[in-house]
Amino acid sequence: MNFLEKITGSDMTKEMKAFEERAKLLPADYQAAWNKIMNHLWIYGDFTGRNLMPILDHALELLEVTSADGQSVNEVLGDDIKGFCAALVGEEGSKTYRDKWRDQLNNNVARKLGGLS
């Protein structure tokens, strides 16, 4: 990856297109699960989402392998896809980008207010 690709995010666009092509080869129930995983994981991303690329790759690989083995999507992921995604990123209490921005804003306001006293 060169500097221009990293700045523009074109490397991630290529990677996301590759993920979507791979996901199209999955059975319909696995494709639906992939879409849910994508929706639930993005809230744990940083500003660019670059930190999620390896996680998305491994999640898609899990779906590919288990569908090839003939397992049902419920056997693999269970009923709680949101919990599965939280487990992928670390733990249930993992901070989302909203939490990080909220903390940053609160710290900035507290610092400014502290300087006024």
C-alpha cells in the first residue's frame, strides 16, 4: 500500500469490494448474517475503519469455512450476532467510536472549564 492509497482510502475500497465478492458466493442465510455482522462491527471502527479490516476478513473466512462444512449459520453464530461482534472486537464493554468521541469532548470541556476557574 502506498501513501496515496492510504490517504484516499482506495486500498480499503478495494478490500471491501473483495469482501463483497467473497460474500456473494455464500449461501443466502450466510449472506444475511454477513450483512448483520458488517452493520454491527462498524460502530467499533476508528475514524477510517482501517482497524476493522483484519476482523472483517477473519469473520468472512469463518463464514466461508463453516458454510463449506455444511453447518447452519445458527450453529456458528448463534442467535446473538451483536454479541458475536462484540466478542470479535474484544469484549461486551468495548468502546465504540461514539464513546471515544464523547470522552474526548468531555475531557476538552473539562479542561477548558478548569482553566476558567
